[in-house]
Amino acid sequence: METRNYVRRRQAAKKRKRKRMIRRVVVAALLVAAIAAVIALAVWIISAFIDRNTEPKPQDAPVSVTEQSSEPTVGTETALTEPTESEEPVQTEPETEKETVTVTAEDVKKGILILVNRQHPFAFTADYELIDLFTYKSSAYKFRDDGMMFAPFASEKLNEMLVDFYNRTGNGDINIISTFRDIETQQRIYNSKLEYYNGNVETTEKWVALPGASEHHTGLAVDFGIYTSDGESYDYDGSGEYAWINENCWKYGFIVRYDSAKTDITGIAYEPWHFRYLGLPHSEILSQTDFCYEEYIAYLKSYPQDGEHLFFTSYTGDRYEIFYVRSEGEKTEIKLDKGADYFISGNNDDGFIVTVTLHGDS
Ligand SMILES: [Zn+2]
């Protein structure tokens, strides 16, 4: 009996001990779990705080490559507005809201950046009204005629450039000899040049674009001559003090369209008097490369909508994002950040060039 009772007591005592042990283990485990949870929470809070303080805001745009050097190639960067994929799933940075702009097949042939040449004739579907350049008549320059029509935004910049030239030099002899031409005018010029070259088509077409293939149809191209106060007329060759115009026209949105080194691509002889309006930033980007416009249009295709975009900071301080969208036929969708300040132009070839002005505080 005694022995049996003793054994029972021992067993009961053992049981209690085991229960105590289990209780202790459970309590210890709970404690460890609680501590781990507190540590995890602390780490999460600290890392979230650090991230918020170090992640660059879209406005804190890193300085562009082009700001640091005057390399002819245009600086490219990864998209600034696209927040880098965060490792922290806790980040609640909202995706920039997008809007979709739909453009049509016909829109490929419209816009101030269209390429116009023999392979890409003008479709005569401009989406801007021309104005009479005579509106800006001043003593800073002359006109061969009144009724010389030109795109309004380009007229304003042309006037600004020629007034600046006049203020620098006191030379008011620039004569605007040709702006917009309709197809009949181009045909007339072509015919008379053909006659002048005794029917030599090849030579004629080096100097005069085929009707329909002239940039003058767009109301974005202008030819200068020189007309002195003595009533003498000269060709404008962009030399001497006039060189300032050819060297600085990009600031006003113009390019010297037919370069002497690119006649094999443009098909047109060197014409230092022929200026084409593209507007900023495109005239400026072009001025930093040795591309002719045909090459520039091709170059922009290497910045597609779904790929790396071209970023550029102008001398004005304005910052731009540029990309190309291939036309998908009757309807093409272009995705932009909601509220973006942009313009879309057809390239008159196979797609669209989108130019976004980035407004930041940098
Ligand atoms: Zn011309």
C-alpha cells in the first residue's frame, strides 16, 4: 500500500512538473513571439521613415546629362516620373494617373514636326490657320510682298529673331522673299527653274522641290534675301554679320533645313536662306547634333512609347520628355500622365512625336 501510494504520489508530482514545464515553455514562446513582433514593427516603421526621406520626388529631377556637358548627343535618363519599383511593399506612393489621347491615321500628316520631302509630300491638311506676316511689319526687315502667309506661332518667333538681329547690327536689309506657297505657285516656280536649266530635271530638282514636296506648303518655311536701301537685291548666304542668324536661329525654333553636308539625304542643295520652323526643344536638340531633319525624325524612333524616352533640358531652363508612337492605323492610343503639358505632332511618315513639358521645381 505504502509503496503503491508513494508511486502514485511520485507520478502525480511528475505530472505536475511536466505541466509546469509545458506552461513555462508556452509562456517563453509567447514572450519570444511578442518581442519578435515588436522588433519587426520597429524595423518596419524606421525603414518606412527612411524611405520616405530618401526617395527622390519626381520634382527632384537628377541633373540631366545635357546640363552638365555640351555633348552633341542628347542626354538620356530613365524616366523620372516613374517611381523606381520599391522593394518595400508598404510604400503607398500612388501610380501617376494616366489619360489616353486617340489620334487618327490622318493625324500622321499633320503637326509642326512633319517631315516634308519628295518621299513624304505634304497632305495639305494643316491644323493651323496662316496669318499675313505683314502684321509684324517694322523697320527691322523687309518683305518682297504683302500677303505673305505664315504659321502664327512661327511668325511671332521669326519677328523676334529678326528684331534681335536688327538690334544687334542695325542691319534692316533682310528681305522675306518666300513663305507659304500653294501647289500652283510651286508648280510655277518649278516650271520656270526647269526652263532656266534648259529642261534639265536633275539640276532643277536640286533647287526646287516638286510641287507637293516643298516645305513651303506647310507655312513653316521661309526664305531670306537681301534688299539694301539703295534698292539692290542679293542672295542671302548667311555669311558675315548674317551668320549670327544661321548660328542662333535654333533659339527661336528655326533650323537651316538644307545643310551642305546632307544633300545626299535631303535631295536639296545647300540653301543657307531657307529656314524651317520646328519650335523648341526640337530646333535646339537638332542644333546639338549634326543630323539633318530626315535623320532626326529617324533618330526619334529609337525612343518609343514603351521604351526609354528622350529627356532634354533647354537653354531656357524648360525640361522636356520626348517619345515616338508608331501609328497603328485608323486609331492610335497615346498614354500620357493626367494633366501633362504636351503636344503631339505627326511625323508625316509612320507615327507621332510626343513632346511633354515637365514642370518641376528643379
Ligand atoms: Zn525655301
